[in-house]
Amino acid sequence: MRLSAIGSVKINSRWRKNLFFHDIQSLEPIFGILSIRVNIVGKYADWAKKELLSRSHDAVVTNDDDSSYYQITKNQIENSEEDIILFWEEDSWFLCSHGELFFHLLSEFKNSSAEVLSVVHLLTSWETKPLLPTVKDTYLYREYKVDKESQKKIWEKHPSAYLAGIMAVYKKKLALDILEFNKPYLERAKSDHQFELSREKGEKFLEKRSFTEMVPKFHVFREVFRFQTVERVIGFRKALQVLKLRGKGYL
């Protein structure tokens, strides 16, 4: 089984360069299943491309700074041979303690009716998603039904909650549906921000279709900030400590 990793990032500062370097270090345990097709631009784009290709020799890396995020991402998805897509960002690191557990989770996701697998912001998901109807509950994950009626319960208690985010694993059909829904915003954008479905956009999207979401009961990726300002993210130094422990064989 392969997982298609796609994305478009701009690395124009030493901080983003630092994030990117440690991010691809974090991905090493799962490079064997990743089919990488990413777009990298900015001051350090050539350096980043070399770093990535030194670890993943079959990665496809473009440097398109002219096309919109919509054009770039649609091309990446349509050229993917895999049905499951990881929307990747360099400030979310693979800090899962056991790669085998993630491989098993992906297998369950591929064979399920779920169309999106949450892999980051799980502290937030564990708080909000139980307000949705449970479709399936296992020792490893839960599946929830997301439609316009059930999602209202989340927005009543968490009005700023997003319906869908960037850093997640999607089945190709849902990924393309969200992309097309956001086409008016993304055709004029270079970044991925407008791909996310805020409440305002999410309410309109759920008028068109519903979906099932799979939420793991363990951390997979963690969003890394310079400082840990909110509970859902992890501080840069702490994230580096995890990678060092992994390198020593403890994780």
C-alpha cells in the first residue's frame, strides 16, 4: 500500500528552512510507503529539493511559482496513482511512536467507508468529534458521520471549529470535491489556506454532501510551532527531543 503525499510550500526564511529539514527527518519511518509529489518555491527551494531527493529518490518535486494553488494541487491529485492522499505541510511532523500502528491505521482507512482520516490537531478532535454520531468504535480509532445536521452540534459548542483542514489524509474523491468547492478562492491563491473549510464555507459544503471521518485514538502528526502557545500544537524543542529519542532507538 502506498500513500500519496502532496503539497505546495514556500521556503523563504531560515525558520521555514529549519522546519522543513527536521520535518523530512521526521518522515523517515514512513518514506517507504510515501509517493511524494510536491511543489516547493522560495529562496531555499533548490536546497529543499536536494534534501528531499536525498531521502526519497523517486519523489517528484516541482518549482512552479506561477500557477495557482488550485492548478498545482489538482494536477498532483489527478496524477496520483493512489486513492489515499496526504495533504502535507512542513510544520506538521510525523511524531507517531510506532510506524507499524500508522500502517495498520491506513489499511483500515483504505478499506473503510470513511473519506477523511484526521492525523493532526487530534486533541481538538478528541474534544469535538464525540458530539457527532459514532459509526464505528475500535481500540485504534472511531468513525463519525458528518452531515449538516450533526455538525450543527459541534458549531453550537465550538463555533470556530473547522469542518476540514489541510493536514489530513483524504480519499481522492473528497479531496477533489473540496478542491472544486474552493476553486473560486484557490484559483487566485498561491497558498493552501483557502482549502480549509471554516464554519461559513463548511455549512455551504455540507449542503452538497456528507462524509464519514476516521479519528485515531493516538497521536500521528503534531503541528510544530516555535513555542507551544496552544494545547493542540507542540513546541519546536520538544518535537526535536522526540526525533532525538527516535534516533537513539527509543521511539
